[in-house]
Amino acid sequence: MRIAVLDDEATARAFVTQTLIEAGHFAYEFPNARTLVTRLRQDTFDLVILDWNMPDKSGPEIITWMRENMDKPVPSLLLTNRNSDADIVAGLDAGADDYVIKPVQPPVLLARIAAIHRRTGPREATGANETYGPYQLQPARQTVIVDGETIVLTAKEFELAATLFRNMHRPLSRSYLLEIVWGRNPDLPTRTLDAHISRIRAKLGIRPERGFRLVPVYSYGYRLEPLEPEEG
């Protein structure tokens, strides 16, 4: 998962971030709400971990902001010293998907994150074949069957196509796609993603007649849209 971590205490923030990285996640640190909100306008995350008590905007206030300003709010986990029933209810009522009481215990944090991802995340890559309309993705062979025709893709092309299909309707930022498919801080020409998008669109024949549209999101990234029959 690609996770944003908000905490104004550097030591606590670094501890959570290191726990996530050791578990195989991509983690990004934010020392204040302002920088996180700015990034949320520009980039895609699978989860935000929010300290409840922040000087500029509290965790619940950020959750409210996401609900009011984002087409698809990012799932959220609150970190808090508050443990009364009233506080917990208030956090969940604000829209938090879960909460963890400080001090943070890594196994508990990771278990809560995994539970949120099962409830809210995109379709998991299990290795089994996946079907989306006329497209059947075959991870074991890195091929896609379209209307009975077998299309062979490169490893990166297949991973990119699978990421788009598993996140239908969801705008995905360029940096999100690059990181998920090529890894953190990839040393790539700036047009690499665009070239791969163009190739999978052509190879797979992604077009309205087949029920899907792959569109650029201006100054952000790409989105795969399933279409209703009359939208073709």
C-alpha cells in the first residue's frame, strides 16, 4: 500500500513510517496538515494515518476535509492518546475507518491496516485469473485474453494494466502508477509511463465498444472508466 503518515512529533512519525516500510509498504511522512492536504490534491494514496491532535488541523478535521473535497476520500486510520468511548465514537463518526491507541504497537497497527485494506482497497492480486468485461487477466502467464484472442504483454505492461483494472473509477496519479509498477524513486524518462499507457491501450484495444475508456486526468494521471452500454 501507499500510505501517508501525519504526525507533528518527528520520533513518532519516523517510528510509524519505519514500521510500514519494514512491512513492505510505501510510506510518506508529513509534519503538518497543510503539507498533507496539498499532497492529497496532487497524488494518490491507499491510506492516510492521522495523529488526532495536530496544531493546524486535527485528524478528524482532515477526514472531514477529504469527505467534502475529494471524489473518493482516502481511507483513514486515527492515532490517538484518547481512549474514552466518547472519543472513539467521535473519531469514527467523523469518518475514520479505524483507530489505534498510542503508544503504537507495530503488530496491532499492521493488523488494523490490513483489515482496512481488505474492506476498502482495490481487488487483491491473488495469482488467479481476473475477468473484467471482455478482458481476462492471467497473472501466471502475464497475458490477457480479449474476445478469445491471447495478448502477450511485457511484465511492466501487465502490471500497469492490472493496476488500472483493479482500480476502476479511481483516478491514479502518475507518481502512484510509477511507484506501484516500477518501485520507489524509479530512474526513468518522464515519458515512460505515457508510452506504456499508449501501448496497453493499443494492444488490449481499450475503447468504448469494449466497455472501457482509459483517460488522462489533467495534471494528475490516468483513470480507467467502465462504461454503461449506452455510453459507447
